[in-house]
Amino acid sequence: MSLQQNSFLKIRGLKTHFPVEKGILFRKVIATVKAVDGVDLDLQRGEILGLVGESGCGKSSLGRTVLQLLKPTNGSVQLEGRELVGLRGNELRAARKDFQMIFQDPYASLNPRMTVYDALAEAILAHQFVPKSALPEKVAELMNKVGLSPRFIKKYPHEFSGGQRQRIAIARALAVEPKLLIADEAVSALDVSIQAQIINLLAKLSREMNLTMIFISHDLSVVKHIADRIAVMYLGRIVEIGPALTLFDQPRHPYTRALVSAVPVPDPDRERGRKRILLPGDPPSPMNPPQGCTFHPRCPYATDACQSEFPEWSVAGEGHQAACIRLDAIQQNPDTMVTS
């Protein structure tokens, strides 16, 4: 992959492996789950990167590893040149004001015993942003920023709707004025109309606050709406990355083609005439990924070389790359895909 040296967020060779143990008194490691298995990424300041893929491909593990909620097995994560891997204790606590996360379920991530005011004030005081006397004004400002009335600050999470709770979770993430925000399936539990509101809010906040964001989702239509670039993940690795519109219009990796073909089109006539790409089988186990290209057991383009040769990155266009040794063949003869 073509990488840049002066990136705002620089990820190199990132791996997060989980040991699988058995036994009661004497624990023994019998296997390793390779959730994230060698990821390189660059993000520029103010950029929104969409991260997509099937459930279990490692998207959430990658996001949590970047924020050091999970300790990486290997690799490097640098934010504005500062290495995050290896930070511990007070150093990590002090660094956390620069990066925050929005979780999928706001009801689970908000303390049910704390009012909105207490939840937001706690985040602000944790990093000593303002004196206590200025807290009410700061909390009211955060509420207005996410589209909620400050008169709700004495309410508890159970008194809000799902969309309102997610707005509160966003306000809490913004309370420490972070530079990097990771949204992990932040709208997947919401109704479609509320999803659109939250997506528009995140896009607006990103522009106004110059936030850099990794937006994790399995819904490509949502990602297309908010992201500047999209990275497609499969079995712990990035297999394609490019500008959002380009990746949708000209997907190059066979896996990306299948994902894009599954996105519904809001036009009944066009939808009926589309061909959906069906991938045979299930994703392999991350405990025992295939040799060579990890996608080859499900790929109709696979040859013997794909089973033994690890795919290098190939340029598919300006800022558009894919990890596949058969990009040219796919481009010339796309109809060999299994379709219905």
C-alpha cells in the first residue's frame, strides 16, 4: 500500500492476536485468534475513513487496538508522531484526551446511575478542562452542539430515546475535545430516519471541529454517505482502500465487488435488473487463516498462485489500491463471478 510519512494517524504492521486456552488448573494455549493480522493505514487530519467488512472480520478489534483499549501483539500506532503502543498508567490517561470512541450501544456505554450532567461533567473534570464553576456552561454548550436541549441535563439515560442517548454519547466523547474519534457501529442499533440524523451530525461536527474519524460499519450505504475514503477488511487484513465514490463505482477486489453488489438501490426497476454476487462458503476461521490470499477459498478468480502467494498491493487508480494478484483479469472479465 502507498503510505505517507507525515500522516496525522499512522498505523504500521498492527496485529492483535488472542490466545485460545484450555484446561482448568494448568492452562495451555492451543490456538491463536488473529483478529487483526498486519494492518497499515494512514489518515490525514480532518479525514473520515469508513471501515467495512463482514461481522468478525476484525473491524472493532482494529478500532479498539488503535485506542489502546486492546493491547496489540505487534505493530505501531502513531498519533501526530506520538507512539501510542506501550503507553501505560498516567501517560495513557493523559493521551486519551486526544482520542475517544463512540460505542454501538449508548445505553450500555452510559452509566444508568448518572445524570447527563454528571456523565459529561465527569469527562471534562477527568482532564481538568474547566473549573467547576464553569461546568454548567460547558455542559450546556455540549448539549447544544449535539442537538439536545440543556434542560435535559438532570435526566437519566433510561429517560431518553435511542437516538437521544447516542447524541449524549457523542457529547461525552467530544467533552475532552479529542482530535481522533472512532465510531464503532454508532448507528446500527437506530431506526433508519434516526441513523440519517446521527450521520449528518457526525459529518457536521467533523467539519466544524476538524475531527479525524474512523467510522466502522457493516452498512456500506451509510459509510458511502459520510466517508472520504473506505477501507475494506477481510479476516484481519485490509484488502482494498480508495475514495468512497470510486470504490463504490469501480470496486476492484472480488470481496469488495460482492459487498457492493449487496447494497440495495432505491429504484425498483434498477434493483430488479441488478446481478448480486454470491460468495460460496463461509469466512475461514481466524484461528487458522488460509495460506497466501486469505480470500482464495471463496474467490471464483483464484488460481494456484493465490493459494501460495501473499498478494501485494496493486494500484487500481488514483488513491485506489487493492491486495489482489489478479486485478487485471477481474477487470477484463468480470462476468466469471458467481452471480444470481
